[in-house]
Amino acid sequence: MSDLESNLSALAAKVSQLEKQQITLKKYVVKLKHTLDEQIENFNHRPEAQYIENLQENFVALTLRLDELLAFNNPIKSTT
């Protein structure tokens, strides 16, 4: 076997090894992406987010009610 054939054979073996590694890596990346997607979904639908949203709505409602009560107790007298 000549040096050229030997080099080509070694190169072919290396390419084959790299292809196998690439296939394995792709499998891990798919699993990682699936896990990441699940975590994003869990984060976006966590109960704390709904609780905070409800608190914000209640805060706005209470602020509006307080403004109404203050306006009722301290009416602005128009000068017409």
C-alpha cells in the first residue's frame, strides 16, 4: 500500500469517525432543545405569573377606587 493510499484510508476513517460524532451530537442537541422548550413552557405558565397579574389588576382597581373616594371627599369647586 502506498503512502497516498494509506493517507486516503486514514482520511476516510477520520471522516467516518467525525460523521459518527456528528450524529451523536445531533441526538444530544435535540434532547437539549426539547428540555429547553419544556423549561420555557413551564416558566411562561408558572402560577406566580398569574398571581402577579391578579395583584396588578387589584392594585389598579384599588387605586381607581381611592381616587374616586378622594374626589368625593374633596370635590373641586368650579368657579363659573
